[in-house]
Amino acid sequence: MMKRRWMLKVLSVILLTCFAMVALFPFAALLLASFKPANELMRFGLNLQLDPEEMNLQNYLYLFTKEGKIYWTWYKNSLLITLLFTLITLFLSSMVGYALAIYNFKGKNAILFLVLFLMMIPLEILMLPLFEEMIAFRLVDTYGGVIIPFAVSPFAVFFFRQYALGLPKELIDAARIDGCSEFGIYLRIMGPLMLPAFGAMGILQGLNSWNNFLWPLIVLRTDEMFTLPIGLAGLLTPYGNNYDVLISGSVLAVLPILVLFFLLQRYFISGLTIGAIKE
Amino acid sequence: MKQESSLSKSSELSVGSRLKRDRKKILSAKYTPYIMIAPFVISFLLFFLYPIIKTVIMSFQSIYPGETTFIGWENYRKLFNPRFYTAVFNTAVYTLWTLIILIPIPMILAVILNSKLTPWRNVFRSALFIPALTSVIVAGVIFRLIFGESELSLANSLLTMLGFSPQQWMMNWGTGMFLMVFLASWRWMGVNILYFLAGLQNIPKELYEAAEIDGAGPIKKFFRITLPMLKPVTIYVLTISIYGGFRMFEESYVYWENNSPGDIGLTITGYIYQEGFQNFDLGFAAAIGLVLLLIILLINTVQLQFFGLFRKENS
């Protein structure tokens, strides 16, 4: 019996190690590639010949030349859009979710049904009319155009509603007796109680926004407004000669997220799993 | 402190003004929920209802700058063409592969990670999750480096080592599909593991203890307890995988940028993008989009019905 257990343990460690290596190896490959001459890399792929004389920091230094400067503009756009989007979507979605959990009002169930329904709709199919709306609102090629159409996330609304259902309602009555307004209750009493939910959803929405591709690709039209994924994807042509930016830029695009992940692991994981736990 | 001051203030108020205040508060309690849900309602009307109605109308129109005419079902008739079949076929095959890979394997890995016998569980969990942090674009950059066309590229040298001939990964249908499925599996494995782990932690321990007393081995326990108890999570993962698979776009875009040789990477969303934003055939693109919506809703409704019926039988 002991022997079988031991065997099982060894087997599972071997299996997990294999999968973990497949998961992590590409990062090592990217890091290795970033120190190699870029122009040949994307055309022929990365090989394992380690020639220390060939390795250099050229790809990174290129980011600081005149041609590489645009990369930092993309970086700034990505940071600002992610920050703004996350703040706005957290505020609006939590408020809607809170109202759906705490209050009883006419039409509540219809709204809840719509929230769940929207979670099943692929928004890709609405790209064309949405883009026309962006033209009409003069939001093409602006941060607002990327953020506003998706600022109220049905997924986040549902998440906050599930979370708010578990909040102690007695506090609300106590606050009302103290003369607190309904918005005051939400902002000053119940809001702070939802802090873990804000943490988890904030990370998830931030990650989505940082990596978002299709919609920004459509709305953002000029080089100066591109986000990182759009800018980097533009360098992915088979003929381009900007692979230096592409590779070192990719390293620097994942780096902040990896750092955040190691600092805030708990929140990452709770944000992703909540949908599956609650039935 | 705050409470005290508000108490003393309210006792200073006259009866009349207190009544007025109370009425205001009742009114506020009545209207506040509507103000709070207003962002959702506005967003729903502006960014869903209007666009979907517009899409339906557009799908019956021929739209070119300055010239919009109703053409009946013509756009839907145009759907019967080889490129649309290719797009649907590629998307369906891709979705099927992601289901085959991204449900059983994460489930088994989650069971292993959930066992107290397994050492370094947190390290493994984090390592397996990390690919989910990358954008598809960055992941695509990495995969294009690894699966380069030179015989010396990482993937090809591995193949040669194992005795196979090197491949032109991005040029053939089979290898191209492999690249897309591999990229998706690499990015999503850790996320699905987390879903299954969450499901496993909800299974009451007593069930296993009771089974052990009855002398059930690990395999029997897995099929009799774990698998049935994981059903809600499995259905959730299945639903989002079908949804994610059929709307796939980026996993193909990073390899071929919407112009794959022989359409080996053409997906339904890619086809919408091509027709709408490159050929400006907006009416046709709208029709494709509605068919995509129909496919996703149909498959997920059937799938949920199917498993839902089973659930009723069980209880």
C-alpha cells in the first residue's frame, strides 16, 4: 500500500512537471530569442544554437532609438486604457450588480435575465453597427471608443451580484436609520465590504483589457493611438524588418503582468473561478 | 463618532421636517435602484439592442457608400459558397479539438493537484496558469519563433531528432490547425484547471470517506464520486469553450493575419472581418454574423438541454 502510494506520487510529479515545462518553456524561448539578432528570427524561427558572441542587447536598445520610440506610445496607451477601463467598469458593473442583489424593484428579473443572456452573445457579430455608432459619436481612434461600448460588463455585473447577495443586509437598515442616503450606503458602507470582489474582478478586467485585441483593432486607426497588442500585431508581417521591437517589446509586454501575478496570485485565482463555483 | 453626531442632529429636527425627510428617503429608496441599473440599461440599448436590430436589417440589404437597397434573402443565399463552408468547417474542427483537449486533461490535472499527496501543489498550479497571462499576440510571437520554417527551428529540430521530417508549419491545413489548437490549449489549460479545482473543493469530503469504508479504490472513487460531482463545472467549461471556440479569431490572426494560404486559418469571425472591414460588403458580413450567433445559441441550448435532462433524472 505504501509502495503504491509512493509510486502514484512520483508519477503525478512527473506528469505535472511535463505539463509545467510545456507551459513555461515558451517564456524561456522568448527570453532567449530577445537576445538574438531579430531579422532572421521571425522568418526562420528560433534555433537552439547558443552562440554567446551572437547574443546581445540590441533588440532592447532598439526600443530607445527614434524608430523604436512608437513602442512606448503604445505602452502608454495600453496602460491608460487598461487603467481607465478597469476603474470605469468596476464602478458601473458593481453598482448594477449591487442594485440587482440588494433591492426589490419592478423589472429586476428581466434585467437579470438580460445580463445572463448577454453573457452568451458573441459581441464580434455586432462589430459593424458598433463601429458605425463609434463614427456617429466621434469616438473612432479614441480611448473612449475602446472603453465605452464594453464599460458595463455583463460578466462583472453577475459576479458583483453574486457577491453582494452574501453581504449582511442588517447594515443597510442600520445605516438608513442613521439617515444615510441610498447612494451613501453603497459608497461608504457596502462598497468597502465588497473590496475582495473589487480586487478579483479588477485584476480579471485589467488583464482582459491589457490583452484585448479585436475591438481595439477596429476602433483604433492611427499608429499613435494603438495599444500594445495592436501595435505588436502590426509588426507580425512576414516581410517586416521591425522584429527587434516585436521581440523585445513582447518581453516587456508580459513582464508587468507576471510581476503583478506573483504579487496578487490569490486575487487572480478567485476572480477567475467565481463563475464556476456559484451555480 | 459619526453615528453620535447624526443622532443628535436628528433629535434636533422638528417633527415636520423629519416627516419630510422620511418621505424623501422613501422616494430615494424607490428610485435609487433604477438609477443604479441605468448604466446597464443604457449600455444594453445602445451597444446591444440597437446594433443587433441594425445587423438584422443590414443582413437584408446591399450596402455600399451612398447606396443602400433591400435585396431580400440574397445575402443569406450568398452564404452557400465554398469559403463560408471552409470557415464553418475550420471553426467547428478547431472547437472540437479544444473540447477534446481542454476538458479531460485539465480535469485529471486538477484531481492530481487537489490531492494532498501531491507535493509542490501551489508551484505547479501557478506554473500551469502563467500562460493565461499572455495576450494571444505575444503567445503568437513565441509560437511563430518556435515553429519557424527553417529546419533548425526548435520544433523542426525536435521532429528531426525523433526521426520525422521537418514541417512547414504555417503552410498546411493539418499543421496549421495544430498550431491554432496548441496555442489555445497552451493558454487555457491553467484556467480550466482552476475551474475544476474550484469544483473539486466543493465536493464534501464525507463522500470519499464513506466510499473508502466501502472499500472503493481511487479509480472507482473518481468515476462514482468525482466525475458526477464535477458535472456543474464541466457544463460551465463546456459552455464557455463552445462559445469561445466558435467566435475564435485571434488564434488564427497571429499566424496568418486573415490571409492564410488556401484559407487554412479562415474562421467564421475572420470571414466577418474580411467581408465587413476589408471588402466592405457590410450586408453579407451581417448575415454571416447572425448565422454565427445562431450556431452558438443552438449548440449551447441543445447541450444545456441534454445535460439538464440528465440532471433531472439523477435527482
